Amino acid sequence: MSQHIVVIGGVALGPKAACRFKRLEPGSRVTMVDQSSLISYGGCGIPYYVSGDVSEARELCTTSFHMVRDKDFFHEVKGVEVRTLTKATRIDRENKQVHLLDLTTGKESALEYDKLVIATGATPRKLGLPGEDLKGVSYVCNPDDATRIREGISKGEVGNAVIIGAGFIGLEMAEAFADMWGVETSVVEITGQIMPRLVSPSLAAMGQRHMEENGITFHFGESVKAIEGEDGRVTRVVTDKRTLDADAVIIAAGVVPCSDIAKEAGLSVHERGGVFVDEHMRTDDPDIYAGGDCAIVNNLITDTPTFLPLGSMANRQGRIIGTNLAGGEAIFDGVVGSFVVKLFETSMAGTGLSLDSALAAGFDAVSVLLVQLDRAHFYPTKELMTLEMVVDKSTRRVLGVQGFGSSGDAMVGRINAVAAILKYAPTIDAVSNMELAYSPPFAAAMDILNTLANMADNVLRGINRGVGPDGFKEMWEKRAESDVFFLDCRESGDATEYLERNPGDWHNVPQGKIYEKLDEIPKDRPVVLICNTGARSYEAQVMLTDRGYENVTNVHGGMAAIKKFGVDL
Amino acid sequence: MSQHIVVIGGVALGPKAACRFKRLEPGSRVTMVDQSSLISYGGCGIPYYVSGDVSEARELCTTSFHMVRDKDFFHEVKGVEVRTLTKATRIDRENKQVHLLDLTTGKESALEYDKLVIATGATPRKLGLPGEDLKGVSYVCNPDDATRIREGISKGEVGNAVIIGAGFIGLEMAEAFADMWGVETSVVEITGQIMPRLVSPSLAAMGQRHMEENGITFHFGESVKAIEGEDGRVTRVVTDKRTLDADAVIIAAGVVPCSDIAKEAGLSVHERGGVFVDEHMRTDDPDIYAGGDCAIVNNLITDTPTFLPLGSMANRQGRIIGTNLAGGEAIFDGVVGSFVVKLFETSMAGTGLSLDSALAAGFDAVSVLLVQLDRAHFYPTKELMTLEMVVDKSTRRVLGVQGFGSSGDAMVGRINAVAAILKYAPTIDAVSNMELAYSPPFAAAMDILNTLANMADNVLRGINRGVGPDGFKEMWEKRAESDVFFLDCRESGDATEYLERNPGDWHNVPQGKIYEKLDEIPKDRPVVLICNTGARSYEAQVMLTDRGYENVTNVHGGMAAIKKFGVDL
């Protein structure tokens, strides 16, 4: 039984669904329409084209074997008919037709379908500001934007760039401007940190610091009031606190799902946009599927509807839709929210819920932060990695893990291992015993991920009681008003410079000498223990607790975290 | 209630169990005995000390904060008493005593325990050959061996080295001899491939080829008959096929668990050695625990007793024993068998069962091999990665994944993501939808792991019917006697050199032109389809099948796999 499938939208999910279906039912017909002239491009690659890492914008529109994915390609290689510059204006469910408008000729037409796929994607959130339409103001949306932005930079027209929004795209674009081209780049963010809601303030501060070291300026807690220009070109960004010179402005304030056509057709749509689908990616019309950036999916951790626009998600959902169009019963059960972003020589990644998100979702959650080497301590390429695990206190369930590390694949590999199990609602013990492949060039005998879970276990048991670098900073800055006893429990050589710089405030007893030098540690003052990464100070905490010390706090992540976080010590 | 814990064995599991217990019960006493003078060393680091990657043997015996883990360290820092050069000769379960022999003084004594931990480890398998005790013949066992081997090399005494066994340690030692020191190195292996039982012959051949390019010589299917020497020093290795000059010989033929003391005490021990334990790591005496290289654990995929000696396993089990010694109920549920080994600029890793192991365990299994880029095709640091997935045909259960890739962390990250879920008995669909963190510098929008599962799905559906590079090689070498039609379905430019080199044997129709040029493809001959990686040839297979071609085979991994595998084309 031959079918005609119509796909509205030709960027990520649309082509994937179309091609998968055609491979399963080569005898059926697929028509894909898109309002743009560009289809099937790698939008996520735009920052890397702007930065120069990718030399030609064309590469974002080709296959890995260098063929341009255009109309002809889809026709010849995939057997899919494509109509570009064609807008789908209305879905007539009763007559199973999509109404089309040819944007070149202005001609209207209708296309009958047996099954329909809504793959309309998302569109950058506009801020509704004066000056948002000035030349030089861009939303990072498609390869044409990319070409325009890079042209401006390479012609030397951009001395100052302002990025609005410190999420993935904002940060990637900030790096693109500053790294290769040396543009003075500022990021304005309305919340107090980079990657808000995605990572903790501690991890965010580490990433921010690294970006500042690479020349980026951040303005947190500021909102943009106007974008100003001269002769139609942007020249300034005005926030509620300052005015920034700007020859280029990137608005990266998130995206909104394009679901109007679905809503107008009477399909269920989320109040903030996004088409509701079941686990087969079917809308409430059994002949209409939706997926990718225009759809709402289930969050497997909170069990709530979630909008998670990601190219990878769109591809996986596209395959499922393709299978189901051909009579299959493939299932997309939901999302856990995995992400990674490269920040110069470092990267930030995560999966599941951050502590903030977990608390907001109603979990009685706590997080622990660990700094450890990413492979055997004797192996020459070792590097420190920071991971934070969010757990539910009563059930010991792992709700998420986030990390900050080098730009290599080591950290994202750990995040992915947790991402893989999150849907099984694992407890801490599952990660504690996770059997990661071991060899000194790749992992420590007790891998950082195992240790992270062990640490969470110790925190929940109440035997490791501590604060992260943010908590330490607060205590250190208030030391004049408190009677906290800061005890460095590393070997004396490591402590010397801090003792000299902070006479009276900094103390040192190596962990192995604690029982011997117990009289040097006051029992009636709060004691804060610090070592390199928090491991020896944990041992010290156990020892002091055993000897009746009641108020002992361990600094999680130790000096390593403090340095990455930035404390004036 | 204070207890006295005795731990027999001080390398990996012993110290971990001892220290974990002391942190939970600082008031209790722990005594750890070891027959050697060296304790708590990183044995897995030995090849990297021999190679020179690790500069001092001492580094294998220190903490990450540079303290030597010796008797004094354990006493001061960990509160654990250690007796080195002390052999545990007998366990008297009735009186809860361990009988000890002081190897320095010859004095015997007995030590009472409340609970006992058997952490006696494993010992290298001896071959029982003439000459095995000659100077220059080593088992890679402890830092003393490492020091001796490296001394010999650095003094210029080693021109030729022979490694017996092509498992992890054999291959790591082969690299150590050849890479930095330029020693002529041969590996003799009794089976037909490197990493037998762990990876498929195809992956093994890829690793072997890379090692050969780095100067290693392999002799497969040969067994060593004698080791010969002059003046007490090794000079030759004699196999059943040849005689090899050798100034150094490494015997890396596996290890055997040291479980005699447990057996003599009447505890359940596997017929081939190894103490049986329950999921709390308890032997059948509730006061005696065992773990690490001397214990037998449950394989979570085959549900059979398994001997899997790994330093990482020992550490994780050690913590569990430590917890349970203090009254906890921590569980070690079993192993899936994850591994990774670095081979010069590449690495080989895996988790779960290889196809051979799966078939041997009685599964009706099949494997699929995929070659794909490890990140976005437009991102400059992309590299090809090869992954093989083993699945059970009827249940679609994923039994294992193995891979070959660069020596970076990208491949092992993918293996770890699968390792993490194997205990949940995932189907192909779990990997197909696995939500890996996505960003072009780290992954493709459809990650190689997702694609691998999709490919397995297509193979089980019967729409992707193919062979790996080994199957292709066989067909190609027998082409004179067969009527196989080899069809390169890449763009013409890519096919030219093969057409010119193999006139009459090699044919080319780009996949996008197949319908157009159907008359160039014979319907009455078996057709074998080849492209760069197997993706376009799969599309071609779908098209030809749709047009009634009945005998069409796709070469999985395509030219990329063929080149890594080594076929004369």
C-alpha cells in the first residue's frame, strides 16, 4: 500500500523522518516543504563557522561525503521530493490536505497527505526591543546568518561585540568572536551566572573565569533596554546599568517552538508553545506526527512536559517517526536533558537536573562537588576534572550530574555514562559500582565517577559534611566577624604560602599528624578543613569527629575547586 | 563495639577495604599483612613505567598528592597497621585466627580476628617451560619487575624482546619495548588474533595492523616450546614454528587467583581457583570476606561465575567490603566486563560480550560493525571510530559493544555509556535513543552509538544484509572463482583508482544514479555494495532490493573498515 507522506520543515527532524520512511517504504512518496531556500543544514555548527574552525559555510550543508544536501540531493539520493521557499499555511485535517504558499510566485495550492509530519522547528526568541532590527544585530539561526556575521568580522567591521544571553549559543558565539578574531566581546545575562538552571553557581563560576581569562567580559543581572544605532547600523547596547559599544550584537535568548500551524489545526499545543505528542511521536490526530524543536516531550526525571530543542534529539525522533510512518511501533520515551558546550580550552556538560532544577521540581535534593584527576595520577596526560552530582536525599536517586573539565572527551564521556542510566532511576550505588573501562591512560582505578557517587553516599550518611567553593568563599570573606578556624591539612610545604599570606587566619596540621597535634586544633570553634581536592580533609574530618569535635566542615573540591572558582586567598 | 579486622593482602582491594572500614569505624583496629615488602602499588601502571611515560617507579607507589603508600603512611594517615614480609599460612576459622610466618625472621605467630578479608590477589600464570627461570624472563607483576625490565632496556642490554601472549598486558608491554626504546619486539600468541575472546577478528586485525605499522611483529597460532639461554641469561624463544632471538622475554599468559589459603580453610572455591562470594562479598563463612583478583564474581550478562582480575574492580569491591565490615549492607551485583587498552596512537575497548563469547555462552547472537566519525563531520578534529555491537537476535538485547579508535577518550566514552546500562538488559532501542550530550566538537547529531544501534535494528529487520571487512576480504580473494559483482556506489571520483587497478572486477555506479543506471547492474549475479563507510551502500541495497535484486550484500564499514583491516585492493 503506497502512501503519500508530507513533511513540513526540512532542517533536522523533517529530512530524517522522510529518509528513514523512504528506506522502509521505497515505493511510497514523500514531499518535504520548507519556507526557506536552505534545508538540512547543521545549525549547531554556526558558531564554528563564525570562529573559523569550519572554513566554508557550505560544509554545514553537506554530507560527511561532501555532497550538498539540497533539493537535487534529496531527489536523487534519498528519493524525497523537496519544495523550498514554500510555506505551509494551514492544515486541513478533515480533507487531509496541507495548504501551501509558494513564496516566489505567491501562488497558493493544496497537497493531499496520507500522513503528515510537523517539523516546523523553533525560532529565536525576540526581545521586543527598540533597535532589534538594526543591521549588525543577529539571531544565530541559519547558515545565511553565519555567513553575514563572519563576513562582517573578516572585513574588520567588528571591533566590539555584545552577546545577549549566556546559554549555549551565547557562550559559543562569544568564543567565536573573541578567540580567532580578537573582537572585544561582552556577554549580558539577566540571571546571575552562565548556563542558568543548567549548572550550579560553582561550576558556572569556573567556566566564567576561564572565559574571562580568554578575554570575554560578563555583565550579570543586567537586562538590555535598547539597541541603538546610526544610519541603520548597530552601535550600542543599552542595559539597565551601562551602555556598551557594539558593532555586532547577537541575541541568544533562547528559542520558541513554531507550533502555530498545529494549534490552528486544533491539535494539542502547550500553553507556551510546542506540540504535544505521545511516545510514538504522534499528535492527537493519529495521521499527524510532530517532533524536534516544535514538540513537547516528557522529562523522564520530573515526569513533566518539557521543551528541549536540540539537533540530536530531532534526529533521533525523526528516525522514530520514519519508522512509525511505515507502520512501526518505535517509541521515544522522553528526555533526560544532556548537554555539552565547549568554552575555549574547557567544556561544561551535564545530564538530568541541576540542584536548582531539582529543588524547583520539588525534590528534596542535595548536590556534592568533586575535583579529581581524570585518569591514573601517574599517567602524564592526567588533568583535573570537576563533577557535581545531584541526588534525592530520601531515595538516594541520582537526579543529575554536571561537570567542568578540559575540552577533550574525558568529561563528556562520564556525563554520557550517567545520561545512559538516568531513565532507569538509578540510586547512588549504581554509579558507585559503575563498571567503567579501566586502564591508566583512560581512568583511575577508582574512577572519578565512582568516587563522586561514593562522596554522595558519604554526604548522605552524614560523615562527609561540607561546603563547595562558594560556601568556602563566603566563610573566608566573613572571617573577621566569625571565629572559624581554617585548617589546611595538607603537608606543610603545600600550606606555607597561605600561612605566610594570612597569618592568624590560616592554620596547618597535616592530616597524618592530626591525632598527634590535636591540641593545636580548638574544640570550641567551628573548624573548616581544606586540602588539595577534599579527600584528605574528609579523612581529617572523620578523625576530628571521632575525637569529639562537633562543628567540622570539609571544603569539597579543596584548593583545586577554590582556584578554579576564584577566591582571593 | 570495637572490632579487630585482619586483611590478608595489601595491594588493591586490601588497602581499600581497610581504609574504608577505618573511616566508618575509627575506633576499631585493622591489621593488614602482605608477604611482599611492597604494598598498595598501581600494578596496571607497570607498562607505562617501562615505556618511560612514567618516569619513576616510585610514582606507582604514591598517592596523587605524592606521599609514598608504605607502612608508615598507612599507620599515620589511615590508621591501619601493616605487616609486610609476612605470609598468612593458614586460617583457623574455629578459633578465628590467622597463622602468620615472618619471612624475615622465620618466626610463626597467630593473629585473632573478628572479621577477616582475603585479598590475596592473583599470580601470573606460569607456562611450565624449560628456561622459564632464566634471567631476562619476566612476569609483569610488581614494581620490582618493572624496575628490573627498564634497567635492562636503558642499559642497552635489550635488542630483541619476545612477548608471550597478546592480551592486555602483552600488548601494553610490546608497545613499551618498541615505542620509546626501539627494541625489536615480537608477540607470540597461541590463538589467531590479539585480544582473543574480547574483540572480533575484524577489530583485532585493525589493532594488529596499527601495531605492525609501529614495528611490532606478531606470530599467531604458535605456542612456545622452550626458552633458551646462555650463562643463565635468556637468548632465544623456541616456538613450534620458529626460533626467535630474545634478550628479554615477557610472559603475559594471564593470571591465576591465589585462593589456596581459602580452599584449605574449607571455604567454597571455584574448581579453577577463585573464592566464591555472595553479593555482599562474603564467603560462606559470614565473618570472612573476599574480593579482587582472588575472587569469583557473577557475570551480569551470562549469569555465570566469572574471574575478572582488574584493579578497578578490586577498588570498588574493597569499598563494599569496608562498608559491610562496619555493619553495612552494600552490594556488588556483578560484572559486565569492561576494558580498554591503549595501542600506540589507537585504543581498543569493549564491554559485555564479544560475538565469540556470546555464541559460546549460548546466545543466538549476531554482531554489526560500524565505522563513523566521532563528532560532527564539519568539525576539524573529527576522526573515524569503529564500533561493533553484539545483540541477541530474538530478544534484541544488547550483549556487548567493542571498539577501535584513536587513543583519545572519545571511544572509551561510548563504551562506558553502554557499560553503564548493560546490567539493565537493554534492547537495541535503548541505545538507539540514548541521549548523549551533543555539540559539534564532541558528537554528531546522530551519534555513532545511536547509529550503531540503528544499524543493528536494520540488520535484525533484514533490510541491511551485509558482511564485515573479513567477509569482504574472503569474497574479494575468491573473486576469480565466483561471479560476484563488486559495485562501488560512491561518486565516480572516489572509485577511479580502484576501477583502474581492477579492470573487470570493480564497478561503479554512484548510489544516487542507481535507478538511472539499473541496466549496468546484473540481476542474476550476487552484488556486493561498497561505499566509504557502509551508509550509502545500505541505501543502494534498499534501492536494488526494491527493484527486485535478490542477492545484494552490503559491506559494513565500507572502504574505511577495509583499509584499517588490510585488504589488497
